[in-house]
Amino acid sequence: MVGYGPEDNHFVAELTYNYGVGEYRLGTDFLGITVQSSNAVSNAKRLHWPIKEVSAGIFQTEAPGGYRFYLLEEEQLETDPVQKVTLAVSDLERSVSYWSELLGMKVYEKDEAKKRAVLGYSDNQCRLELQDIGEPVDHGTAFGRIAFSCPREQLPAIESLMKKEKQKILTPLVSLDTPGKATVEVVILADPDGHEICFVGDEAFRELSKVDPLGNKLLDDAIASDKSEEWFAKHNMQKASA
């Protein structure tokens, strides 16, 4: 998990590395993450990371694997610098209805001309932008899911509502054990375009999502100890494409 602060009040990204997979095929589903941070723009320029200004004060760059980021050249906020996550949809009205009327998000912006809408659960949290691309959404092989925590007692009601409205439930309410740690309860849904949405019980989730003060070192050590490239080369093999 990587982010600008604790998961209690920051958006974080979960990075998953599969040793035997060399690459994933990107789809059209994930359109980018927007971060307000002039520091990030400066860092990209200093490190000669590919970056281009797509409009005044907004720079586009890509993470390894092609995941797109938009960097706003403004002072980094003391709260979460991650402003929004943008997902593609095939029918804006249908998606706004799903996310606002069924999942309870507030609509902050809606631009019919640009076929986009911005929604969220709180004024001071990262928001969700839906962009209508006018065609079916392709999830490729690199798709993930977006997750929200909520009070545990709300999970059965979320599942019941989805059943009543005949919406897709990928994983019915279930308890997931973490040895030596908390047991979390989750229900995983899919919106009309197949975007996976996980709701997790907040109480246990807070126990699991505490910041590890050694997190940076543990990640660096894990990357340094990864010998999978050497193993595949030794056996004259290539990592598969997912």
C-alpha cells in the first residue's frame, strides 16, 4: 500500500507484483489519478521522468506499466494530495445513477458536454470521476478494484440492496481471516461497466491498515531481494504476459 498518509484519511494504492508475470495488457477502464503537488512535478523533471504539460499547470506522466497520472503544479495540500481517480464508463447517466442513487455518493460536478461527472462520499476525500468514453469498457488484464471502508453493520444492507435491485455481486458478504491480525468482512460488487467495488468493515480494517514505520525499508528490501529476472534468465525462459 502506498500513499501520502494513513488510510484513515488518505487515498492509497495497492501495488501487486506477481513474480511469474512479465507484463499486463492495459484496457480502457482506468484513465488516471490526479495529484496536486508541485513537488511531484519538480521530482519528475529532476529525475528526467517522461512528463508533458497537457494544459496550463497540468502535467501528464505514466508509471511503469502505463498507468496514467495527472500532476497539478500547485502547492501540495497538507491533507491528501490525491484529488481524484478517473474511471471510464460507457453510459454516464446509468453510472451516475448507480454510484449516487444505489451507493450513496454525492454528485459534486456534472458536465454533459464533456460527458463527465465527479462524485464522492466526503468533501475532504479523494473523489471519483466518471468519464463517458462512448463505447464498451475494456478491462484488459491489468484491472483492479476500488475499495471503501464503512461501518461493519452497513455491509448486510449494501448486499441486500444490490440483490433487490438485481445488481451484480461478485463476492457475497464474507469474513476474511488475517493470521495474527483482525478478521475483516467484505462484500464485492461490480458496477454496470464491470468496475469492481469492495466495501470493507471499517472497524477491523483500521486495525489492518495502520502505517508500518518500517514500510519503506521493507519494500526496498523486498525489491532488492527479488531474483526472479535472474531465475528466468538462468532457465532460458521469459515471464508470461497476463
